[in-house]
Amino acid sequence: MIAALVLAAGLGSRMGASKPLLDIDGRPSLARVLDAVDGAGVTEVVVVLGRDADRVAAQIDLAARHVVRNPAPERGLSSSLELGLASIPMSCTGVLVFHADMPFVQSSTVRAVRALARDGAAIAAPRLGDVRGFPVYFSRDCFASLRAELSGDTGGRGFIERHRAALCLVNVTDPGCLRDIDRPEDLVACKGGPPWTTSG
């Protein structure tokens, strides 16, 4: 079984608001990410929340998810990724890592990356043009060394760069695998953009 890990504990300092709860066409950003996960048939889901955990849980149904709270989100993205990896059940052979501020990724993209994982990839990700996107898959064999290398706000980027020989990419046509909502202008831009879907 392959799990999904959704990182949703960021402080949202550049946005000035809780990014998991950003309204994207009437639904919170985190809920849209979870829609994509569900649409791809991933049933084991870990969500890492931060200081706004109570607000998020009050507005999004997380009853079927394993919720982990990051008590120190100021330590950066790596702290959430470390906590999340430690919470993946031993029955899972690997994990697909998502970000709560990337609400436009399509289920078809998730399925494409999961197919690479099932074919034996140690690290896998979608690619749009020449750019690597999300979700990124790590096999369980990567967990220990990945956790040992984590620091600051870079997540697994450095680990991927150092293990490029193990990275498998799948070409997709989904711009949602690259598009995040990091600043207020990003939110304005997405509201005026094309209709997005998580059901691809």
C-alpha cells in the first residue's frame, strides 16, 4: 500500500492567512488536495497540521485521515515532513508527498506517479515540460536517509537532487502539479484563471 502525506502546517506568513483554508472556488485548498488523493484511490492519508489545526479540523472533515500536529512549524517544511514520514504505517511501502497550497493537482497525475511507484521506482514525480512537480513519491527504503538529511524549509528537494539517478519522471499535461498558492497575488490569479479540476 502507498500512503499520501499532505503537508499543511506552514505558517502562511507570505500569504497572511491559513493556506489550508484558502477559498478556492468555494472549497478550502486542503479539501481540494484531499479530493485529488481520494480520486486517485489512495486510502491511507496522513495530514500534518500546524498552529491552526483546530480551525482546519473544524472546517474540513478529517475523520478518515491520520492527523499529526507539528508543534514547531517555524522550524520549516522539513519538520513537517519528518513528522509525517514517522507517522506512515509500516504496512505502507512508500509515500506520495503533497502540499496543502497546491490545490489544483489532478487525480490523473497522482495515479501516474503511483504507477511508477508500483513499478519499483525509489523516487518518482510528475513532469510538465522540463519542470518537476508534485506529488513526489519516496519508497520506504528512502525514509531513513531522507529524514537524516532534512533541514530548514527545503523539504526533500536536496535529497532528490543528490539521488537523481533514482528519480523516475512521468510526463503529464496537468499544470496543477506545479501551481501553488503562496502569496495573495497567486490567489487572485487563480480566481481569474481557467476552470481547474481534481478529477482528471
